[in-house]
Amino acid sequence: MKIVVCIKQVPDTEAYIKINSQKTSIEESGIKYIINPYDEFALEEALRIKEKLNNAETAVITLGAPRTQEALRSALALGIEKAVLIPQEDFILDNFSSAFILAKTVERLGYDLILCGKQAIDDDMAQTGGIIASLLNIPFVSLATKIEFIDNSQIKVHREIEGFTEVFKIKLPAVISAQKGLNEPRYASLMGIMQAKKKIISEIKIQDLGINPENLIKTKLTRLEYPSPRSQGKILDGDLKEAAQKLVKFLREEAKII
Ligand SMILES: Cc1cc2nc3c(=O)[nH]c(=O)nc-3n(C[C@H](O)[C@H](O)[C@H](O)COP(=O)(O)OP(=O)(O)OC[C@H]3O[C@@H](n4cnc5c(N)ncnc54)[C@H](O)[C@@H]3O)c2cc1C
């Protein structure tokens, strides 16, 4: 059973994000990066499956700048056995080209189960898992909250919808995207961190996959903008009765809502 987890390194949720001067991306300097939180659920699930089945092999892959090696090393520290970086620094890719590169890499590594997060919290596209599954012509279930093994060739995947739980039975190989609640991700142990420092992170170059990403790009981000500033609030002074009268007057005469 070969399990491949796709992880993306994203800015820390606490990071202060500034748009770059070309208005096409963000200013990278000074930003702390983390593993995309939904990918942590995917990593944890891979580890749990490995612990349950005695024939599972786990690998983690990421497509990105050299700094993304940190994310791979953190995954190794958790107990993932193999890490692969597909280096790509230039900010030229889109969803389809990124997913195409990931799908080709997974094909090269071999796979029975591909796990990813439901979405990356920076670009929020929520497309990668679905595109990988389409390219490999295998099933895809999104937003999984539980994965159960029936046997080595079939799994049950639970997902929550408004008021219900859906349970799918699917044949492997398949792609599953992780939703919050799938599990409780563990922390790396000190020993895991020390061992991960010695592990080798392999590299697969995009050119070695026989891909020219520029031929695959289907969408182009033309501009990144800040949301328009919110108009200033209005403070109504006076006691409660006076303030309520002023509010009604304002809503009727100025805002024209009532
Ligand atoms: C090197 C590079 C260059 C880029 N250049 C551009 C650009 O010029 N213009 C532009 O608009 N966008 C660019 N992007 C962003 C790119 O379009 C999106 O990151 C990509 O399409 C995925 O969308 P998303 O990040 O919203 O992921 P989602 O589809 O929301 O991610 C879902 C899941 O897919 C997996 N995943 C996503 N991205 C990766 C990854 N890189 N490696 C491994 N697993 C992943 C994770 O498991 C993640 O949880 C670039 C990205 C990369 C890595």
C-alpha cells in the first residue's frame, strides 16, 4: 500500500501579508511559513494507516521554492518515510499546471492512496486534489472526515454535509482530501526531529518529468488587490434612549434602510 501525501507550505495564519510591487503575489520577506493546516490532517491519516496496516509505505511531496524543504522535513519528523521536493521558484504556475506536475510525480513514485488537504489556506482554490484525480482517472472524495479500510483495494470515506454524513465506498487507487475533524494531528517527538535531520529529501525536477509547465498553464493571475477599506463607523452618543432615537433617525434619513 503506497500512500502519497501532497503538502503545501503556506504563510503562517498570524503573518502580516503585504502585496508585492508588481501586484501579482505577496512580499515573501519576513514571513514565517507553516505546513498548510489541512495537509496536517492528511499527514496524520497517512501515519495512522501505516500504523494499522503492516504493508504501507508513506511518502510526502511538495512543489515549491527551496524553503519548502522545511515542510518536508517536518513531515519526516512526524514519521513519514520518504520526502520529495519538486523545486519551482518562479511564480508562473496555475492550478492545472501545479496539479499536472504533482500527478506526474505521484505516477513516478507509485500510489494506492493520494491524500491532500481540502484547500490551501493561502490561495484557497480547493482544486488540486480533484485535478490530480481527473488526470490519473481515479476516484476523488473531498472533505473526508473519516477513512475506513475495507481491504487493501477498497475504502469507505465519510464526509459531512448539512445535517448528514455521506459514506462512500470506493476502489483504490484514489485521491482523498482531508477536512478538519479527520483526526487529531500529532506533534513530532524530539527523536523524530533528530532523525529527520539526517534523512535525505529527494528532488524530482519538472524537466525530468518531461513537462514544460508553460504549455499547461490555463489561467493567469493578473492582479492581487487589498479589499476596499471599510467606511468609518458612526458613534452615537447620549444615554440609551437618546442613542436609540439617533439610530432610528440615521437608519431612516441617512442610510435609508427603514
Ligand atoms: C511554484 C509555484 C508557482 C506558482 N505561480 C503562480 C502564479 O504565477 N500565479 C498564480 O496565480 N498562482 C501561482 N501559484 C499558485 C498556484 O496556482 C496554486 O498554489 C495552485 O494552483 C494550488 O492552488 P491552491 O494553493 O489554492 O491549492 P488548493 O487546490 O486549495 O490545495 C488543495 C491541496 O492540494 C495540495 N497542494 C496544493 N498546492 C500544492 C503544492 N504546491 N505542492 C504539494 N501539494 C499541494 C495540498 O494538499 C492542498 O491542501 C504557484 C504555485 C507554486 C507552487
